Amino acid sequence: MPLFTDNSKTDNAPSVAVWTPSGRGAVATVRVVGRFSERCNELFRAANRRALNDLPLERLCFGQWGNEPVEDVVLCRDSEDSFEVHCHGGHAAVQRIVSDLTRAGCERVDWPMQWQLANEASTHVGFEREIAEALSQATTARTAAWIVGQAGRLQETITKLHDLIAFGKWDELHASLDSILRWSRFGRHLTLPWSVVLAGRPNVGKSSLINALVGYERSIVFDHPGTTRDVVTVETVFDGWPIRLSDTAGQRGSMDELESSGIARAREALSVADCPVLVIDVSQPPQSDDFQLLQEWPQALIVAHKTDLPDRWLGQLPSDSIHVSSLQRTGLSELSNEIVRRLIHELPPIEAVIPLTDREHQRFLALRESVLTASNRDNLAVTLAPFVQSHF
């Protein structure tokens, strides 16, 4: 028997959304928001035999979902009008529960839409939704804490900017916008990992170094030049910051067509990396390809690799090079610390406003450009006040 006698979608119909990422996982969360019938008991049977509406709020309840076959689930009522179903993370289990609920009259939506519908009474739902979306993409506790710290801060800043425009405080307005835009790069990397790209001649140990840094064998390791012909990536965490390490094709002068294509991709990845890293095998005599890379990428972090073997470079590398042995696992902490130092020169003040999305960055940037290019400041307040209100 269905949850609702009328299966048509109405404004008052509850919504169902999957709140865990796509793909297979250990546990998935399906959430229902809105007034639901007591006949939901026909889909969920609590082990304690209590009806859904009689279950205490914010308490986990084990039970079974559906019939033939049943799904073992954990259900939690988080309010009078909403509950969560925690089930096996596989696609089949999730789809089965969502399908049961949609047939019962729930409207399927994505989780950001469900969140917005549940909070539509808020006057700042747009800001809050962006915070929620950014928080869902955070992969570490450290980045999540920075995102949570922005809650309520953006709308206060918009009000302040509006007042600065209205009272013609242009110098203070410029300073505020510059301060906000200063942290845009940091803000984007609260949800996107920092890019660290390793490059060097073939067989200098780039793949072994990445394996040592992440603690398991993700890259291909084989004692033959040209093994890595594409950019291979793996994500890890250094000091609470998400990092994407990229292993690239070995750089050398003579190469076949296939290897040349891999080297081109490696150079492209290196050119856009947040932190380029050159790996030098110090157990081998210096070669012209090594010096060419050092000259071409002077800003790169230099790793003197394979230091467990006799040093054939005899002090020809820069003094700030990091000495590492992947085999003996020495120098890895120094390397990861230096990578973090180069990526994050300083942390924002606790009270800083941090743009979390490209949308926020572009709109603050557009506002600053409008202020800088205005020809008549007397009319600027009239022009920009609606701009602030409409764009944010």
C-alpha cells in the first residue's frame, strides 16, 4: 500500500534525496523531508516494533525495509518532518529505497535542492546553500572547519559593502574588496585539492616517491625508461590539506612518438601545477636533460632522490633541495612539509571573508572592476547599490 493515496506531485509532497556521493560505498544516506503518512510503517519495520512517528528524535533505530527481499537499515528521525535511512552503500540498495519512496509519493530531488526547500524561509538561503555545497565537497576536517567558519559571514559582508557604497567610503571599499579577493585561491582549494606535479628524467624514481608519500603502491614502478607515458594522479593529505600528486612521463631529449605525447602532457601539467616538483636521481651522474629541466623550471621544488646510494652530483644542486630516499623512507616528512609551505604561504585571519566558489570570486572581482572603472563617483552609489543586491 502506498504512503500517500494521491501519487501526483504537489508543493506539499515530501522530497527524497540521496545525501552520499555517487558510487559504491560502505553506507549510503537517503533523506526524506516533508509531511509523511504513518503508512510509512509499511515500508519500514522497526526492530523494537514501534511506529515511525513514535520513535524518539535523533535516535538511531535498526529495522528492515520492504519485502522480498528485505533490506537491513538504520533509520533516524531528525525532526517531526524528516528522517534519514542509512542503508548498504551499493547502487542497488540505494535505488531500491529511493524507488519505493517515489512510488509512495515522494518527489526525487538532488540534495542541494532538498536542502534549499527545507530552508526556503531563510532570507540568506543562497549563501547558506553555497556553504552547504562547499562543505559536502570538503575532504578533510581542517578544510571543513574553515568552510564552517564562513557561515553567516558573507551576508554580513555584503551588507557592509552596500553601506560603504551608499556613504561613498571608496578607500575602505577598495581595501575590503582587495582583502576578500586575496583569499580566493585559498578558498577554492578548500574543496579542490592542491596540484603537485612531479617531473624529471626517466627512471629517477618519481613513481616510487609518490608511492612512499601516499603509503601504498598507486603508481607503476618498473626499471625501464618511459614506463609512465601519461599523467597518473593520486590524492592524499598533508597536514590536513588535500593534495593531488601527479606522476608524469620522464623528460628526455630523444624519444619516440608515443613517448613524445606523454612528455607533452607532462609539461602541460607541470605548467599549471600549484607546486611543480623536479626529481633528480643523485645516484647517477648529472646529464644535460637534468640541467635543462632545472633551467626551464627555476621555481620548482627540487628533490635530490635516491640518497641511500652514493651521491654523484657532488653539491651541484641548489642548497634548498630536499634529500629523500624512498627506499629507506627518509626525508619524506621534510618534503611534505616544504610542499605545504609552498602551497600555503600564510593562513587567512580567523575573521577573513573567503570566497568559496568561482561564482563568489567572479562577482567580487566584477564589483571591484566596476568601482575602479567608474568615471563619476557621484553616481556610483546609485549604480552599484542594486549591483550588490542583485549579484549577491
